[in-house]
Amino acid sequence: MINKRLLIKNLLAHNNENTFFDKKLKIDIGSKEGKGKLLKHICALANSNPNNNSFIVVGVKDEDNAIVGVDFFDDSKIQNLINAYITNAPIITYENVPFPHLPEDKVVGLISIRPVDGLTSLKKNIWKYYGGAVFFRDGSISMPKVFDIEIKDVNSSIVKAIENNSQNNIELTLNGVFDFFKARQEVNPQYKVFKEYFVVCWSGLEKKVKHEVFYSRVDIELINEQVRLFFSALDEVSIEYSNDKFSIVEYVKLGLQNNFKYYKLEETTINFGDNAQYSIHTKLLFEPPQFDKKTLHHIYNANNSLFDKLKNSVPLNPNDEADLKNLSDIYLICYLNGFEDALQKLEEAKPLLKAYNTSIYDAYKLTMRILRKVKYN
């Protein structure tokens, strides 16, 4: 089993960007430009490495390899994006890898690309790239090239050596458990060993509601691979486990006019096998709450007025401040109830909320995560 933190260190220590490895400060799949650039790099890496894995490391400065991290990204539906735009799509995994020196809400993203038989190309137009385009790596650059170039397998032995040097061991596992417990002493850290091989650590603040137990400030890691499976400072989750399964149900709090409910968002289940293998399955459980259209229209207009104040730098009174905390949630509810313009308002609100207040911007990011999950499904 590969320790992904060690793999990232080996990639950064021994290689500049090349034909099997790329690094990014961040990626943005919320815009057409961001999607287009990511798809281009994935196409190029898959075509340049038909016989081995290739990697994109996210959260690293290009100039000096400084690991600065990115937000936790838990959207397993990224494969859906690849399948929608790429012919002969490679198999993609995106993993969140914690590093001890980073803040608890930051990780390094690791995109692993496993090619399939045949040439990988864009299926349709996106941003400035045309459907049918084929990309290859030319050193550290992803470039469009003609179909009939000869692909030489020069990377398989190098990648195999890097992966072999990144294998997990008992020392790394124990250090990972100790690091997890030390960093989360105040939020009830726990662990369980599955199938005498896999170690899962989790932590969270416990709350009982009508005989049900929920956790907030939840962090869950598969220590063997140094992969963070779940993290949220805001959501509430329920956790269940048996000897061969670990399940998480994520809830989101939504409502209008101080009348809120918890709605199930998604269930993630990790199944552990007897052959030192595991699989992760996610199932969307979210059913958008429906509200009276007349009431919602009134609330939508009030939200727009608050948005205009923020956009035009009009000073906010205490009531406005309180309402601003729910601005992104209101737009989400409106969009899920048929107010199509609310989506554009959400996108326009991003830089305003980011500049205004960190906690309000964190709530905005949670809202956009819910939206992304719903749209991908």
C-alpha cells in the first residue's frame, strides 16, 4: 500500500515537472477555463504515459516547491467531469493528503491518472480547446500534437521505482496515528483497525439528538495511505462501523426565517476486504427542500437587496450582518426551487464574501460544495 504523503514528497524531491508529473498551486473546476486546463493536462499525461500512472500535485508553489495546501476537496464525482469531456477517459482519483505543518483545514491534493487502451482526446469543445484535440506532454508543458507521433515508454521504470519507495510501513502507520491524536486532543480522537491491516482515525465533537449521535468538526483519515477521507468544520455527520465497513452520513442545515432542518446530503461507505484492498462508495441522499413560491420570492428579493448593499460597499446594520450569514444558503434554496438567476448571484457573491469575512466565506464554500454534488448527480 502506497503512503500518499511519502509519494508526494518523493515526486517533489526528485523530479521537476515532466512527462509523468505536474504540480499546481490550485485547480478550479467551477469555471470553464479551469475545467479546460485540467482536462488538457489530464489528456496530455494519459497520452504520454500509456503504461504507467501519472500524477498532478495540487497545493504546491511552482517556484520553490513550497507546500502551501488547498481546501479539502471531497468530490468523487470528478470522474464524471472527465467522462463527459474525454474520449477513452483515464481512471482518475483525487485524494486529500494532510501534512503536519499545514492548518487543519488545508491538505495537498493528489490526482492520480491511470490510462486506458487507446488515444485520449477531448470529446467536445470546452473553453478555447476544440473537440477532437489530442494533447501530449512536451517536457513540463501540455501541448496539442498530431495523432501519428510515436509514444516511447520512458517513464514506467521511473514511476515504478518512485511508487516502490513510497510503500507504507509500521513506523509510518504508528507515526500517523500519534500525529492524529496529538493534533486533535480536544475533539475526542478515536481509531479502529479493520481486517487487521487498515487503520482509520476519526475525531469530532459529539452531540446526542433523540437517541441519535452526531458529530461536528469531523476529521476522518485512512492512516495507512495518509489520506483524509472527510473533513468539515461546519457539517454534522453520523458515523457507523462494523468489522469490515465504515460509514459516514453527512447532513446539511438549511431553512428560511430561522426555521432550520437537517437534511441528509451524502453517504460515504468504505468497505475493507480480506485481500488488503478497500473500496469507497458514495451515494447522494439529498432531496432539495421545497418552499412556497410566493414566500420564497419575497425572501429572494430581500436577499438581492442585501447583495446589492455588499456589492456597492453600503454599510451594513446589525440585521444585515445577521442575514449575510445565510445569504449563500438562501440563494442555494432559491436555485433548487427554480430561481435560475440565483446561480449567477452565487457566483458573483464569491469575491465579495471572501473579502468581507472568513467565517461567512467558509459557509459559502460549503454551499457551493452542496451545489456541485447535486449538479454532478
